[in-house]
Amino acid sequence: MSEFDLIRRHFTRPTPGAMLGVGDDCALLAPSAGQILAVSTDMLVSGTHFFPEADPFLLGHKTLAVNLSDLAAMGAQPRWATLAIALPQADDAWLERFAAGLFALAEQHGVELIGGDTTRGPLTLSVTIMGEVPPHAALRRDGARQGDDLWVSGTLGDAALALAHLQGRIVLDAAAVAACSTRLHQPWPRVALGLALRGLAHSAIDISDGLLADLGHILDRSGLGAEIDLARLPLSATLSGCGDETLLQRCALAGGDDYELCFSAPAARRSEIERLAASLDLPLTRIGQTTARPGCTVRDALGNEMRMEASGYDHFA
């Protein structure tokens, strides 16, 4: 199977939202009237971001999901994507499963694959995602204000707990593994939440490297600090019952791959955010607030400041 046969067979689909899609030197796009483009790129590398034996269907899902999560954090409506993929070999069965997982999620969010590249090499997957947002509605990291409430969606730490089990740092029973593994292998981007937060939140970020690390980006860009109440962090029953308090705290505060949203909003908008949680059927939990004092302080149930050993994942640390 040639490179171009591979592209035609597995990655060429109709693209009615583009002037020109797969098959030329460039795609041709026309953003909707009154919208600007939001663009992000993420790369997944075998052995770093996923295990070589990963289910290709779930890997196809995750490859797109992590990019959709970036658009969600900006309050952008997904539109188009490109895919660059390096393959050790052209495995038709593997590619069929991978493409099925990628396009299943793409169809849910109206994303059209409009181009990309293929080459031989160590398994590497890179998506560039494009979405649309009104010019002044994007949820930027530098928009937080002193005294804002800090919120997170869903629950934290399950993906990191699943990874800890796979790496042998904890042994979970079969039910616990089943409960948390989905969060690691098949995250669900909070696109609907991001769109709903336009005009409601001051800033937002998706949690990919850990709550403290990613919240830190908002604080740095906004010139603020924060206080977080450990007891308020939303945890699943699986993580709460893992039996290792140190690991629990590390997963919740510094574990990666959650792909939930962390956002700041005025205290006066609490009731609106609570109604939004009900309308989306998605837990939204207030975990602290921004402060003028630099840095992020985590307080335990007694209000004492906790000493944190790690804040999150860093590829080059």
C-alpha cells in the first residue's frame, strides 16, 4: 500500500465545510462571517504519551480529543483538523481501527479532516485543530481577575491513577481499573462547556499536565496567585478509595490527562454556573479563588498550607 493509497483509503472523507480538503498542496478554508480562527497543535508519541500496544480505536479518539480540549478551553467551536502521522509500517488493520476512532469523535463535533502528512518512522501522531470564536469571546489565560472563583469540571486524578496502576506504583482491583482506565484512554473534551462559558468565565485552561501546573499558566499570564481548598477537589469514588493518601493527592493535584476545564469567574456568577452544571449534566466544582499574592497555595481540611512536592508533568524537567 502506497502513501497515497493509505491516505485515500483511511483518511479521505467529504469536507463540505471547506472550499478544498484532502488531495491538494493546501486546504482552502473560509471562516464564518464575524468569526476568527482558533488554532492548536498537539503531538502524541509512542512510549511517551501512550503505550505501544494501545488499542488503535481508542488512540484515534484520544489523538483528536486532546486537541478538541484545547478548543474547549478557548470557548471555540470546532471546524477543521489536519493529521500528520509517522508509522513504523503501513498496517491496514491498525489504520482502519485508528481512523474509526478518530472519525467517530470528529463526527460528534462536526470536525472535518482537511489534510495532513504521512511518513515512515516511530509511531507519532500530530493533529492541528482549527475552530471559530467571536473576536472578543475567546477564554484567554490572561483574563483572570483578583477575587475570581476557581472552578473545575468533572473529577480529577483518575487518569493518573490508571497510569500509576499500569506502571506498577499501585495495584488496583479489576473494578477500579475498569473505572479509571477509560479516563486515561478515552477522555471526553468539554467542548459544550467551553462554548457555554463565553461571557461567563474570565479565563480557562484544559487540565492536561495536572491541576497545579495548568492553573499556574493562568496565574502567570494574569499576574495573580490562588488559594485552593484540598477538601473541595472533586474526586471519583475510585480515587477516593485507593487507600494511598499521598498518591491520591498527587493524582488530584499534579496528575495529567484529565482534560477537564479549569476556569475563573466572578463570584457574582456562581448561581449561573451552578445552573449551567445542571443543564450540561456535568459537575462543576468551586475549588478556591484567585489572590493578589503570587503563587498557588493549597490548604488542607484544617486550613493549613500544604507543602507540594510536584505540580505536574513537564517533558523536559
